[in-house]
Amino acid sequence: MKNIPLYEVRQIRDLKDMLSSSAVQFADRTAFHVKKEEGGPYETITYRQFKADVDAFGTALHALGLSGGRIAVVGENRYEWAVSYLATVNGTGIVVPMDRELPLNELQSLMHRAHVNAIIFSGTKLKDVQAMRADLPEGCLLICMDAIPPETGMYSWETLLEEGRIKVAEGVRVFLDAPVDETVMSILLFTSGTTDKSKAVMLSHRNIASDLMDMCAMLYISQEDTFLSILPLHHTYECTCGFLCQIYRGCSIAYCEGLRHILKNMKEAKVTMLNCVPLILESMHRRIWDQAAKDPALLKKLKTGIRVSNALRVVGIDLRRKLFAQIHENFGGHLRMMISGGAAIAPEVVKGLQDIGIACVQGYGLTECSPIIALNRNCDFKNDAAGLPIPHGEIKIFEADATGVGEIITRGPNVMLGYYENEAATKAVMVDGWFHTGDLGLIDKDGFVHITGRQKNVIVTKNGKNIYPEEIEYLLGRSPLIQESMVYGRAAEKDGELEVSAEIFPNMEKMAEHLGDAAPSADRIYEAIAEVVRTVNKQLTLYKYIRYFTVREEEFAKTTSKKIIRKNLRK
């Protein structure tokens, strides 16, 4: 690491301490931008009001007898979700964020696995909750974030909030004075996977608080910043980095109305920062160049502007926001930084956004680590690296090969307590205090962590050569003709030898442009992809060559964090 000081951050013991101190320090600043109705204007909620609502709702949960209970929260990103989360962990019980896109049978199974005592859900999940009501854990209370008819026998979130406000005004302090043990399980998170294979990660206040402080010590986040929340809040990446981080630092959160409204919401809320996955960054980068490509003069102007800008920056002159003002205006006019996580992103995409004046960094983490374990800094970064280890975490490469590649292992106060009711799985990944990530990578001479792939995805040939599918997928993805790909090992028909194979989903818009045909035949599409494969093979050593590929008509199934579900790949 270069000798660049870390940013100063305030110390917090737990999330209750965090909210209390933020509510004092940032009392009248805007904590949330919310919309009361779709398409309406953003309305603001201050830190003072947010803290009061958390206290009121927590008091109401106690009145329902939920002290020490497990409370599931299921719904889209919204203010009620945020209040429910902190009202649970800051003095009521254990919060269990759930993926609202799970099928009914999986959602129901996870409710039983977590032994939930209550479910707080949005109106969009009302039918699902009603359908599984008869087979929920005994005595499970149901609380709807939206208005519901009284005859449902469920609780109204708004009514409970009002009842809690009355109790707090009357001097009831059962929630306000409830102690928080920062070392025990307070958050139960299910990893992606099928119901029987997903693991339940146990996190504590200490895990999350330490990760928040370390992350903010590395990356400059100001109380003047406004984040747009677009990734699902049940996922620890968005929950820690797109909700709790903002409350800790005193900045604002604007809730997005949906992916097709991102640009409109960015402009409305004057968004300055965005947490996203590579898919979104790549889409934004592609949009810039696709728009420019429609006008040769504009394309030339953009390329020239980047060359001139980069030359001027060498001598300390930065005119990017002026030179590329129209692009910035298209993204709301205030965006200064984008943070990518969830998967590796192509360095040229990151560099492309940096070239026009939008800072862009990526980090690396896992649910089991709260989640961040490595992060590029805004003042110290490498676009092809996952980042530098966080200040209070350690990263080592376990059983590195001759090239320095081995399994990434880590330890620190952010690492989970273990997997809930799964001691065998915990022992498999926690060895001598070190968490084994299952990811392969190396650490360079400057201390940056580089990811090469997932251990379980590695293709091992008969002569012992290791092939990382992610490396080949990255090269395929550089072609505009390819939307997505998945590389895997397949037994060759001739001799049974494992050969590198790929399943490819084309970008049909680009394919039509390339072939000059609005509806190209399957044969022409296949031959165009074959040409891309031949080009990629020229960049690979012989044993990594793609020997077989298929072209698919539909995009790959993905998790809610937009990762391709690799369990469907054909061996």
C-alpha cells in the first residue's frame, strides 16, 4: 500500500450506538429520499425522524412480545424496510432479511429453518404470505408494510408505528434501554442457493460495525453524498454498503423506483454515488459509446476529448466534468463515484468511466465477511485488482502454486460467527481462525488482491493444468457480439479428455448491426460467434483453447445479485 493515510472515522461499538450518534451529529440532515406514490416527487426524512421511527417501531415490537424473537423482513427497498431492520437488531431480536424474489416454497422453507417469530413484509408479498400462512412456524406474527383490510388478522406497520410513538411519549423505555450484545448473532443471512443447500450466515453487530469503519477509512464518503439504492437490500452488499454505511456517515439514501427509472431518479435526487454490480456499469459504459457511435462527428469528439483530457491530467489539469458535461448531465449531473461489487468487472469499463470524470472503484467481499474484505481506494487503486485488504483484516494466499495463485483466506473482526445449525459447514471453511473463501487469487507486490476465479469452477486437465473459466469469459465478453457466456469443462466425445467448452448468449442488437440483417439466421449467428471464439483462442495458450461451444437463445438464469447460476452448466 502506498503511504496514503486512511480517512478519519468515528468509532462505533454497535449499530445502536451508530444510529444514536448519527441522529445527534446529523439530526436535521436528510437521511432518506422517499416517494409516497409512484412517479411522485421525492420527500425527505431527517436523521432525527428516522431515529424516532426506529425507537417507536422497536417499542411496538416489544409490546407484541417479540423481545428476543427472530423477525424476517421481506420486501422491496423502501423506508419501512430500513426502520424494521434497525428496530429489530437495536434492541428487539434477530433480523432475518429474505429475498423477496424467492419462489413461495423456498421462502416458506427458509422461514422454518430460521425459526421466525414474525414476518414484516410489503404489500407485494401479501398473496405469498397468505398462501403459506397455514404452514408457518407456530405463533408467527404477520406485519404488512402497506395498508391491509382488518379482516386479514394481520398487523398494520403504520398502526404499530403510531402505537409505538404513543408509548415512547408516555415514557415506555423498554426498547430504548434494551442492551445490545455486539458479540452474539443479531443478523441471520441466507446465501444464494437452493433451499437445502443455501447456508445461513450468523453475523453480529461487531462484524458489521468493524466492516463499516474499515470501509469508510479507505473510501471517501461525505455527509454531502446522496446514494441511489438499487440493489436488493436483503443482500449484505447493499445492506452494509448501501444502507448502514450511509447512516453511519451521515449522507442520504434515495430509493430507486426500478431499474428503468435509474437515470430519472438520479436526476431527481441529485445522486452523487452509486453502488452497483458490473452489469449496470457495463450497461452505462455501453450506453455512452453506443450514443456516440450514432454520430461520427460526436464519436470523434469524444475520443479526442479523452485523449486531450488524459494528457492535461498528467500536468495536473482536470477538465473532465467540463469536457464531458453532456454525459454527466445524462447521469443526473451530480454523479461523482460508482462502486462495483458482486463480481469482477472489466478494467477497460472502469477506466472508461474514470476517463470521463466519474470515479469508479471495485471491492471484494462475501456474505460471511459482512461483506468487504478488500477495496480499492479513491486515492489508491488498480483497475484490474479487487482491492487492498481492509485495515483490520488480514488476507493470505493459501497453498499458492508456482504462479502465486492459491485460495484466498482471511481473518478479522468482520468474519462471521459461523453457519447457523451447520457445524460441519462452519468447520470446513473456518480453519485455525482463518476463513477459506473458496476464491482463487494472488497478492501482487503492492499488496493488491487479484481474483482469478472460483475454486469450484476450475477446470483441471488430465496433465494437471488449471484453467480458470472467468479468464476466458472475460475475453469472450470483450466482443460486442457476446452478451453473456459461461465456460466449463466437457468430456470430449472422441477420447473423453476434458476440453474447454462455452455456452454463449449473443447480443442480438449488435449481431444485427454486424451482419446487416435485422433477423439473421441461426447459421449466420453461429458463424459470427465462431469467429469471436477463434479470435479469443489466439490470445490463449493451446491447452486453454475453446474446443466446443453452443449458442443459446435466452439469457442465463441469475441470482438477485445478478450472478449467473452456474449449477445449470453442462459438464
